[in-house]
Amino acid sequence: MTITSRDQQIKGRNSYTFDEFLDRRANQDWYKHDPFLKMALKKYAGSQYEQIHNKLQDFSPAVSSKWNTLAESAARPESRPYMLHFDAFNHRIDRVVRPLETHQLEKEVFGEGLFSSRMPSWESFAKRMLIHQLGEAGVACPLTCTIGLIALLEQYPNEDIPELEQILQHTKEGLDGDFAIGAQFMTEIQGGSDLPANVLEAVPDGKNYRIYGNKFFCSVAHADYSVVTAKISGTDKVSTFIVPSWLPGEKEKEKRNSYEINRIKWKMGTAELPTGEFQYNGALAYPVGPAGKGVAVAVGIVLTLSRLEIGIACAAFMLRAAREANLYGDFRIVFGKKVKDYPLSARTLKKIENAAHRTAAGAFKIYDLFLRLDQPLNAGIPVDQPIELRKQLFNLRELVLLQKICATNEGAEVLRDAISVFAGHGVMEEFSSLPRIFRDVVVNEQWEGPRNLLLTQIYRDIQRVADWYPPAEFVSNVLAGAPQKTIDRFAEQLTDLLQRPVCGEVSEASMEAAEEWDMFCDSFFKGYQTIALEELEC
């Protein structure tokens, strides 16, 4: 048989393409085409909305297209960060090698000056929520850590150490157009989240210190400056320090500040983010905050902001998952109908979108409380403010913890459901970003305290303040706007659980109480998110 034309060559072959879906996905503007995000921003930004809206109209195309392409490329396995310990002349340099795409993305993202005093808070928030839709992308954790470092320096200025003011300027406003990146190195091999177990030693050196010892889990290993917890020689209390990665004039020479990066860890998610193990051999460190109060300072300021940002990131992850699952459900035809036209699939798509909107609404509402409160970052539960302000600050503290554990847990469920909409294609790494973002959200669940640690913290917090903030009043304030029947039910459950052995010795009764506490926290926080969503939609 003679083949006479191209049409005959392909006759009988499968000519199916995904081009329609790919075109629609590529043409999505993550802000312009998201009416929910615009609605939420309009409510909370108030009189600044039009100005911020116009800024986001210009900003969003870069995130949705160029930056997304860079993030996808940098996420490939062959692009993972690695260490180059020595140069050609046997000098120890500990260079963290990252792909050019990550360097470009990082430069452009940080070049936005997201933490500058010139940028309105809600503009920064909205831009970060769009950036988080990229997944980790090598920039999400650096942004988060930089926020904490800036807040720490602003909370505890020290004119005796002018280097700290320069570091603040470098990270917040930039120096000659260069914006520095921050990190936070607190975890040690023997303690994990147990910061009082730190053994890293800070030896006095004039007004500064020299750091000796090992930090075992150091994300943003390529950062310019890091917040480091250590114990001053001869003390048993943790203090906080800022450690520059290079001293002035040494970065170009790749001569680090008397420390070594032993290796880069291989993580299941956030793979574009270099997480290392550090060995300090007398690194110069600047003290920041009150000596011996490092745990309260680190948790009350640095980790609080990280946990807050993780909640924002989870909302962003879910918004992207909902968008892409809906696009695919409206495109893919199986057994003669679109995926979205099957009741089971329609239910899944609705569940994903509802969770995304509820989580995003909650993130907006918590951030609004954060902005409205006077000095909301405190080293411990405040005792010197007026009682009503103390209660609001306590509400914020617990809502940040609840959001962190609940949004990350539900985020993994939402990403898994979104992947299922794509069926077999859902697990194909080159087909969609959802598998990568799924791994990122699972890792985020472990950052800044795993679930059981934070559940314990919330329980103990509520017990500790019960003499001036009764549990029923706490429930009523947090769930303001909910039906009274709902408030009464949660207040009764909380009052009962506080009398149960949730944090007691291991027994059948304590494990049962612990299980009920876990479920209570999840449903209680979803109640808060539901109120936030209803406030947007009314």
C-alpha cells in the first residue's frame, strides 16, 4: 500500500491533545481571574483598595507566567541545590549551588521590596499570597524567614551595635537595590523543636559574641543573615543572635564567617530550598533582644510570623489547586461527559473550592487582626496591657497556632483531592505543579512545630490564662458572629476538655481525651474560618 499524504499517515492514529487545557491554564491571571481574591482584598484593604488593586493588576502577570515558568524549571530533579565545598585552589568556600532560574526568581521577588516601609501592608500581603501559589519555588521560605528577622530587629533596636541597623536596612529597604535574605537557625540534633535543649555556645567577644557548635536543620542555607539561638557561656538560658553569613568584603571572596555547611539535606518537599547542617567555629554574632529570653523572643516574634505566613501559603496552595482542578474538570471528557458533570467529581471540585475560599478568608481575617493590634508580637503572653487588649493578643496568638496546624493538614487533603481530579495525569510531575505543591504543604506541616507540639501548646495556653480569660469567653470572642447555639456547644466542649487528661500520663483515658482535643481544635478553627467566609459573602 502506498502512502500518498500526511493525512493518510496519521489516519487511525490517536491525535488527542491537551492544547486547549494548556492554553487556558497558561492564560490564567492569578489575580485578575480570581473574583474571590479581589472580593476579600476589597473588604480588608478599605480605602487603599483601588491603589493596591492597580498595583496587583501590574504585578500578577509576572507571577502567573514568567515566575511560574522559572519555578517549574527550578523544580526539576537535576536542578536541586547542592554543595561545592572547595574551590579549585583548595579553599573552603561552601558554595550553595542553585540553578540560574532560582537566582533570577529570587532577585525579582525580593526586588519588589515586599517588606519596605513604602509598601502598604495589604499590598504586601496580597502579593505574597500570589507568590505562594508558586509553591516553595526556592523563595517562599526565604521570604518567611526574612519577615521574622526584620521584625526582631525592629522590636529590639540597639544603637550600641550599628551593624544591626545596617542589616535591618539591607533586608527591609535594600542597599543600592540589593535586598538581603534572612534565615532562622534554631534546631539542634538533640532537641528538635525543644529550643531550651540548645547547646550551641555563645562566647562573649567585647560587645559581640562568637558562636561554637552545630545547628542541625538550617533552611535558607544561602541566606545573608540568620537568627540563631544559643546559650551564652556559663548560662543555661537561650539567647538570640544575628549571624552574618559573610563579614564585610568577604562575600565576593566566598569566605564565610567562621562556619561550615556540612551538607544539604534531601527532603521530600520544598526541594528547591537548600536546608543544611551548620558547624560554627567562632562565627561573629550580634546579640539581639534581652539575654536569656531567647526562647520567648524566638517563639513570640520569629516563629509567630513564620507560622502566620505558613497559613497564608496554605491558602494560596489551595486557591491554585482549586483553579487548576476546575480548569481540568471543565476540559477533560471521559465516557462522553466532562469530568465536572459527574456528581462525584462535582462534589470533589466544590469541596476543594469551598476549602480554599474558607481557608483564604480565615487568613485574611487573622492578618487583619494582626495589623489592627498594637505591637502584636510579644515574647510570651503579655501581662502589662489592658485586659481587653490582652485578650485580643491572646486570641491572635492561638489563632495563628490553630491556623498553622489546621490549614497545613487540610491543605494536604485538598491537594490530594485536586490531584485525583486529574486521575493518572495528576501524579505526572511535568503535567501539573500539584504533586510538587502537595509535597511542599506536607513539609510545611512540620516547620515551626509539628501538629502535636502545637496542639499541646494551645491546650496549655488556654489553661494558663483561665483565671483572667475564662474558656467560654475565649470561645465567644473568637467565634463572634456565629449562632449562639454553636458558641455554647464549643464552650461546653472546651470547658470539659480542660478538665480531662489531655496532657497527662499515657492511658486509655488520656489518649481518648487527646483525640477529642485534636478534633475539637480542627472543628473550632473551621468554625472561625466559616465566619470569616460568611463575612466576605454577606
